Amino acid sequence: MGANDVSATLWRERELLELLLFKLEEEQLLLTAGKTRWLQHATREVEQVLERLRPLNLTRTVEVSALAEEWGAPGEATLRDLINHAPEGPWSEIFSNHLTAMTELTGQIAQLRDSNEQFLRSALRSTQETIAGIGNDPGTYDASGQANDSGTGARLIDERL
């Protein structure tokens, strides 16, 4: 394993992080537009990108560890440790750029994930309140003040949400 292999793996991981960010933005657009019909597809696509990231993350860890030993860093070195132990030349800067880009991407991903979760919680709460209110309508009151429950009235539910 050489520095070129580690850099290539980091590029692939960055590309997948960018794709994940795109998929989360796509999911947010569906949520804000109220197009929940397509939400399951967007969520599945997010999960597919995450499934592709997991083995790549393991590959990166193994490659960084091997290169770290080659450069005299501890075997369980992080990318930051690898930067600190890089020999003279461009590798320190190259790996620093990877680290910076990946840190920014993961921050944006976390922010979008949290925002989407708030949208979903709000939609769930709204749906639960709507469902809870369906059977509790007392109808009208008669002359003695008792609830006149018709119980058979028609209900209109908007399924687009």
C-alpha cells in the first residue's frame, strides 16, 4: 500500500460523500415540497450510498494503517497522524486537502441529516394529530346540552402528505 493508493481511496470516499450530500438535499427538497410519495425512493438511495461508504471506510482505515507503519507512525494512525508523519514532499499537503474536504462534507451531511429529521418528525406529529382527531368529533349539541354524535359523517383526508 502506497500513498497513491491511500489518495485514490480518499478520492472515492469524497465522491461518495458528495453523492450522499446530494441525495440528502434531494430528500429535503421532497420534504419541503410535500412530495412524500417519492420519499421512500430518496431514502432508499441515501441508504444505498451509505452501504457503499462502509466498505470503503474500512479499506481506507487499512490502507492508512499500512502507510502509517511505512512512514513510522503508529499502526492505528488516523489521517491526521499520517499528515504529521508524511515525508518531505507533496503528501502532507495532499492528505491535508483530503482531510479538510472530508471534514467539510461530513459537517454539511450532518446538518442536512438533522434538518431532514426535523421535517420528518414534524410531518409525523402532524399526521398523528390528524389521525387522533378523526374519531373525536362530538358533532353538535342538542337542546339539553348533550353531545349529538352522528358518528357516520363523511371525512376528507388529504393523502398527498
